[in-house]
Amino acid sequence: MKLALFGGLYSNYLALQEAIRDACERGADAIYCLGDLGAFGPHPDRVFPLLQDNDVHCVQGNYDDSIGNELDDCQCGYTDPQDNYFAQISYDYTLANTSGDNKALLRQLPKEQRLEVDGLRVLLFHGSPRKTNEFLWESTTSTAFLDRLCDEHQADLIIGTHSGIHWERALSQGRRYINVGVLGRPENDGKTNVWYAFVRTGADAVSSVSDVPVDVDFIPVEYDYQRLATEMRDEALPDEFIETVLTGWWTTCLEILPSRERRAGWF
């Protein structure tokens, strides 16, 4: 099997279009989105027809739960007042510009999805299997903890997003954790592209050397980021958000980053 896995869309329908096209060209058997369809970008309703027309299966992120149920905030998990200030601007805009029909769709999304693929037990979620808005960072998340998640949730392959930076780790007994990154904004690396994960299992995992046949490639996605920035400006979204799209460097949400991930950035 060949699976394309998208993380936080953040309303970036332009990147979503390109990722779907790329995944189809690579022969994806199925496409999954791991939540946070809205936030950050303009025109949140524009992602929904793309997802529906291309049979993209979605799980519910914290943003989707909040928008669908019209809660007071995004449940993003930030602790810094400045991060929460910008998060609220993003949330209020997305809430006001998501249709009632699409809010109903967001309410109905499952919190997780289980797959049986080539003998593998695959668990898809947003932040972690135990908490939708939990951040799992490469530098601070132990292999023992990830192994315990596999044990507790009876999975060979656990796949999430939420943190905004892609990474993966081999675990015991040939199991694996994959963070697919996000399509919604760059990865704080000075590059304007975004990322998704392409997973191959069974006979398609030709380069696998583990007992569990799984290969993962992280795919860079180029899209019309200048157009996205223009639309964000037209919608009066914060200049800080627009700068991130244009430069590839985060200007908000920096306080959530562990020290190693923060040192890799501009600030």
C-alpha cells in the first residue's frame, strides 16, 4: 500500500491542491488528513471541496473540534500569552468564515482512525493517541514513551501531526512513529515549501530493513505562497503570519518549541 498523509492544513488550500496532485502522481492508494483543517490562513471553506472531491479521509484535530462546536478558543495547547494572542486572532477569523455546513462536518470527524494495512496495525491521530493537542517533539520525546503508546494502543505504526515539524523514529519490535509535518505553513527553516509524508508498506516498502515493512518519505510541496500571502493580506490577517509564509521563518508559536528546535530557527 501507498498512503499519503497530510498534517495541519491551516486553510492553505493552495498547498493542499499541490499535495493532492503530487500524491496521486506517486500512486497513492489512499490519502489521509490528520486534522486542523482551518487556522492561520485565509478562506477556510476552500479546503472542504478539495478534500471531498479527492476522497481524503480526515481525523479531528483540536481546531476542528473547536470550530465545529463553536468553542471559545482553538484548544491549541499554548502557554505563552503572545502565542495565545495570535492564536485567538486566527481562531476568531476561522470561526467567522467557516460555513455552518462545514462546521457540522468538523463535528462529525473521528478523533482517530485505525487501519489494517499489509498486516500492520496503523493508528492515525492528531497530537497523540492520549491527547488531541499534545505536542510530540523529536528532541524531547523518548523512544520508551513512544513504545509505550504502541503497547497501550495496540499499534505497530502510530502517525500524528500538531507540532508543525516532520520527523520519524524507529521503535522496538520494528514499530515506528511518524510525525507527518503540516501543509499549512513552512517548518521554521527559512524555506517556503511545506511537507507531507508518503508511507509505503508491504511489497511497496522496497527499502525497508526492519521486521515491519514500512518506508516513509517526507515530501516537500512547492505552491504559490505569494498568492497565499496576498490573500492573507486582503483578509487582514496578521503581518506576522504573512511574514512566515514569505520567509519560511516562524514569527509566532516560538514559545512551544524545545530548545533544540528553537535553535534551528531564525530567532
